[in-house]
Amino acid sequence: MDPIVLAAGTALVTAMATDAWQSARTGVVALWRKVRPEQAEAVEAELVEVRGQVLEARRDSDADTEQALAGAWQMRLQQLLRADPSLAAEIQRVLDEVLTPALEPADQARIGSLVMKAKASGHGRTYQAGRDQTINEK
């Protein structure tokens, strides 16, 4: 699964439990209106329903349900991306400009750690790691 989709689905479900969930809903519905307008109203209604499930899961300390809901939205976003790979930039924009800002700082760090980006140029070696890295060269 695309890392952007993993991060966006997780951020969306996490944002549902915040005071800023309205902006998260608006951002995701706007994405659907752009790419599949005929599904936008159904997606909006589903987001409202899922928010209730997220709030209930949080109240019950049910991390498994919350993770399953994030997985369901990751699959939906992945389907959009498979149908049109050029949507990666739009999903990234929604993640960066709408979903991540809706999260608490600790959740932002957790979501941000799901996506690593690198751009390399030149002829030297480039290394990227999520944590510790040891390189032994002679």
C-alpha cells in the first residue's frame, strides 16, 4: 500500500476524534468531489457515521476498532490512487494541509513518521533511515 495512503487514512481517522474533525471531513469530501463527484455525498455520510464509531472506540479504549477503521479508509484511498496514480499529489496535499494540522502534536509526529521522503541528485551515495543506521564502508 502506498505510504501516503497509509498516512492519510490514519490521519483521517485520528482527526475524527478531534475538535477539528469538520475540516478533515470537508477536505476528504472535497477530494471525492474532485475525483468521483457521484460518490461525494455517500462518502460524507459515511464519514459522519465512522466518526461516531471512532468516538465510541476512544471512549472504550478500543484501539483495534480504531485501527480497523483507519485500514478501511486506507483501502478506499488506495482504490482512488490505483484508479488514477496522479492523485498522489492531491492526497498528499489533503494530508499536509488539512488532516495533519487537525491533529494534536503527538499525533502529528506519529503520522509524520509514517512517511519518509528523499530526493537525491548527483553521483554519490544516498542513505535514508527511519531510525538507527550503520554503514561500514572500506
